[in-house]
Amino acid sequence: PQACFDSMPGVAATVVGYCGGSTPSPTYQSIGDHTEAMRVEFDPERLSFEDILRVFWEQHMPMPRAFTGTQYRSAVFTHTEEQRLIAERMRKEIRPTVSKHTSIEEAGDFYQAEDYHQNFIAKQSSMFAI
């Protein structure tokens, strides 16, 4: 998923980490009540929040929280009221039967994950490339 966003014109960086909980200084081994998340830093002159969410909704396959617990639940963390309203609208418009399993919440603190978590899928795929 990280590579989908990294390749978008206007995305400056993506960082995997933990968000949405109250546990201080979470790590993968001690995540507490946080959710694994990805922060997307982008240039709003070149790319809109809606553009980013469109890619998210089109490629993401959330599972009901009963199957994932807190760590792997599906969530969109917003920083402004405008972002929240856009996310709510798009959740209803794009794949509503799937996106109903995604919560929309205020972002709060973000903690960067360990280096081995950054671009994890790309690293795993390269291990098995022929």
C-alpha cells in the first residue's frame, strides 16, 4: 500500500507508524491500543486530500474490527473538520458496503514505526523476486 501513495505526483513522503491510541511511545512489540497507520505528506497545490482518499478507498480491503482488533483495524485519521467531512462523504460514495468497516477519527499523535516496518511489503517482495 505504501508504494501506491509514494508513486503519486505531489506526495512528498509516506511514513508507517502508530496512531489512534493512548499508549505512550508504542512499538510493534508493545502497540497498546494504537492502530498501525500510514502518514501521507503531500503538496496540496498538486494533490488534494480527496485524491489521496480515492486511492485509499479503491485499494483498501478493510475487515470488520471483530476480526482485526485495534492493531489492524481500518481507520482514516483526519487533521481538520474539512478532512473529516470529505472522508465521511467519500466513505458513503465509494464502495459503501466495504468502507462501512472503516472508522473516521481525529488524528491525534503519530508515532513513527521501526525501520523494518517502512516499505514492508516492498522489502518482503524483493526477498522473493526471481
